Amino acid sequence: MFSMIRHDIRTVFDRDPAARSAWEVLTCYPGLHAIWMYRIAHVCWTHGFCWCGRWISHVARWLTGIEIHPGASIGKGFFIDHGMGVVIGETTEIGNDVTLYHGVTLGGTTWRKEKRHPTLEDGVIVGTGAKVLGAITIGAQSRIGANSVVLKDVPEHATVIGIPGTIVGKNEPVIENGRINLDHHQMPDPVAQVLTHVLTLMDDINERIDGFHPNEQGNNPHDAQVKRDISKEHQKLEDFLDGNGI
């Protein structure tokens, strides 16, 4: 038991640069307290004392703001940062070295008493406010962006953002030597990528249309003004894609 507690404390230091001392971690980290109370509740649940397990889970939610169903399965190195508003459902399966931020929901999508909550494989990171719903699998070392809603399986080493969640690329390992990669801001923008493809396609179409009338180019007095207007609109869109508004 004490070795597990020491491992939990080391996990906090590996994942949170704000942690200063073991005493601070022991007394001021609600995510840690919720995990410890979950373990007691889970033992009660697996030994048939279901009401006792649910009552401990209820008390943990009242104390920490984190609700972990005692029937959930959670591996080693699990870390909940800040924690308020986290909900983990009954049939959730969580691997080793998984990190959740506040407001995350691992929820179910059916009334049937079967596997109805997600499975998070080793090293997954789920950002603030994200919702992972249904009996889906999030592959190892994947990253779920803040406020995303994930409804489908995610492969290993993938980055998912948006509503509904969209895979926008592969990522570098998010957990190395137990330490978390905190470059959360380096997320691609799928909307900007789609607009870039559309603009490229439009330019290609314009070039093809101009190719049908090569002898008429430059004869229209309005051509120069049209080109200037198009250039301005392109600049506005490029500013938007760079995050500068429109």
C-alpha cells in the first residue's frame, strides 16, 4: 500500500510542474484523494459490497468534485489534474499513465447493462472539458483536445479535436519516462486546413478557366481591379487562417 502511495506522489511530480513538496501533494491534490478513495470503493465493489462502494464514491465526489464509479477499472500512474467536474462511468477501463484534466466525462451511450463506457489505453491525455462517450477505444499515447466530443475509436498516437472529434494527425509520444508533454497549444486547426485546400482548389479552377481564353487576358479594363480585389480577399483569408480574425 505504501509503495503505491509513493508511486502516486511521484506521478504527480512527473505530470504537474506546480507540485513543490510531498506534503503539498498529500494535502492539496483532490485528484489524488479521489483516486485513493476510488481504490477503497473498488475493493468493496468487487467483493460484492456494492452499496458501500457507491457510498464511498459519493463521499469522494462531495469532498473532491470528482466522481469515479467503483466499478471502473483504472491502471497505475493515473493522474487527474485539478479534477473538478470529472466523471468516470461504471464500465470505463483506463490503462497505465493516463492523464485527465478537469471537466472530463467518460460516459456511456446505452441503457443496456453491458460495456457502455470508453477504454483509454496507456498514456492517453484527455484535455479540459472533453467528452469521450460510448464503448469506444482511445489508442495508446493519443491526445484528446480540450472540449472535444469523441464518439468513435481513435488509433494510437493520434490527436483528436473538435465536435464531433476529428483526427487531425499523429503526435509525438505524450509520456516519456513518466513525464507528460505539456505542449497542449501545438494543436492543428482542421477548419483552417480545409479552407486552405478549398482556396487551393479555387485557384486551380480559376487558372483552368483563364486557360480557355488566353487571347482575352488583359483586354478587359476591369481585369486589374478584379485582380486587386481577389488579392485583398486572399490576404483576409490568410490572416484568418493565421488566427488574426477576419
